[in-house]
Amino acid sequence: MNRLSEFMLPPAKSTTAEATDALFHFINVTSVILLVGITIAILYFSWKYRRRSDDDVTPVIAHNSKLEITWSVIPLILVLIVFGWGFSGYLNLITPPDDAYEIRVVGKSWLWEFHYETGHVSVNELHVPVNRPVKLIMSSDDVLHSLYIPDYRVKMDVLPNRYTSLWFEATEIGESIIFCTEYCGTAHSNMLATAYVHSAEDFETWLETAGSADDDMDPVELGERLVTRNACNTCHSADGSRLTGPTFQGLWMSERTMEDGEVVTADENYIRESILEPNARINQGYDPVMPSYAGSLNDRQIDAIIEYIKTLQ
Ligand SMILES: [Cu+2]
């Protein structure tokens, strides 16, 4: 079974992954056996009962009860096994253990926000402790998204105006990739995040120091890091090329034309407003798709981003 998993699937790194894989292999192996058996039977019968001479006449066969019962009962048993097995696995996957550690997840086009009990918010980085159940309570700020962690074999839709949840218990310290698996627009394929699994102590340390590690960093450097960390660079380039949003190069103090013809100078206030209330004014020729960063970036971080944009002349 393990060999088969290594061959077909990403490594199983959660407590429930192996049970999911076992059912997957059962369905797969049974299907292959049936496929081969049926194919051989078809070939054999078409050879055995081939037309041998012109006056060959096919006898009339009304039915064969034994055969019909056999080919109804065997699939019925297989389907019942898959149902029972799948249903008990499903119940396990939708029932998080009571002591699960809770993290709020917000999907936005096109990034993931993870909100921790301390109030810390990380973008596209999910930090979790190893060997402890974690429950994600998820919602979307805009369209349908879906959070998928292949290594843990968990996936759940993320909807606007409603909470969905999933849980897992990571069994290995390390990193796993997180995908959005609901097509959600232009940069859907960039809607990636990473799950970082820490030891219990390292996780506590991370939680205590998250965010404050930036405290004595140079503002320009911090700004550049925040632009990557908050996925601004999926929509804004620093080299003049046009992505979903306008480039940051040459933005500082330039004249921006809005949808309604208004011309605005890109000063501190304009950039700040663009980050906190992106839909207050829309640039001419662009779609109103930027998510608001109100609540996830504080004043110091916004200042740092502005300092960084100033350097991109
Ligand atoms: Cu998405």
C-alpha cells in the first residue's frame, strides 16, 4: 500500500491521510481488476463466438438467472463497501476533535489570510503545531474559493457569507503547499500558500513573535518584504510591466487618471487609500479586483510599503 501511495500520491503528512489513501487504492485496484477482467472476457467471447460460416445462426437466449444475480450482487457488495468505508471516513473528516486549535481563514482574490488568536494575520503562510489537531474556520471576502492541502488530503470550499471548516493533524515538521482549487479569476493559479508545521515550542515562539520580528527592520526593506508577503506582487510589478494592477514603478507622485476622469497625484494619502479602500477610486483601464487590506496591515506597515514604492522610480 505504501509503495502504491509513493508512486501515485504526494506524501501523506496528516493523521487521516492514510485512511483516505487506503479507500482510494481500494477503488482504484478494484477498477483495474474489473477493467482487465472485462476486457479479456470481451476479447475471448468475440473470438469464441465468431461467425464461422454463412449459415451460422445465433441461438435465442432469453435470460440466465444465475449469471444475472452474480453480476448484480458483486457490484452491489463493492458499492456498499465503498459507501460504508467512505461514509465513516467522511464523518471523521467533518468532525474536528474538541481540543482542535482554531485558525480563521479568509480567501480573497487572490490570496489567503490566516488570522490567529493573538490577532496576528499572516498572508499566504499557515503556521501550525505538529501532532495537534487544527481546525480552519473559513470564509471568502468575494467569490468562491476552495482550500486544498494535498499532503493532508483535505479540501473544502470557501464561500462568501457563510463559514465552512476543515480540520487536520499534521504529523511531520516541514512545509506543505496549499492551493485554491476553485477557479476564481485571472490570478487563480497564483493563489498559493504554504503550511509551515512547527514543533509545539517553536509554534508558541512563532505566535509570540510573529509580526514583531519586523520591528527593527529598515522601512524600505520591510516594505519590499510586505509586498511579497501580502501577495501585492501577484498583481503589481516593480519593473514597469502591467499585471492585473498597475506597476509600482514610477507610481510615486505621478498623475493617476481614474475611471471617472478625475486626476489624482499618487502621494502618501492616495497610496494609503488605495490599500485600505481599493474601491474608493478605480484606475482607468483596470478592474476593481484589489482586496482591501484594512485590518491586516497596520499604519507602520503601510508606511513601510509607501517608503518602498518611493524607491521604485
Ligand atoms: Cu481562489
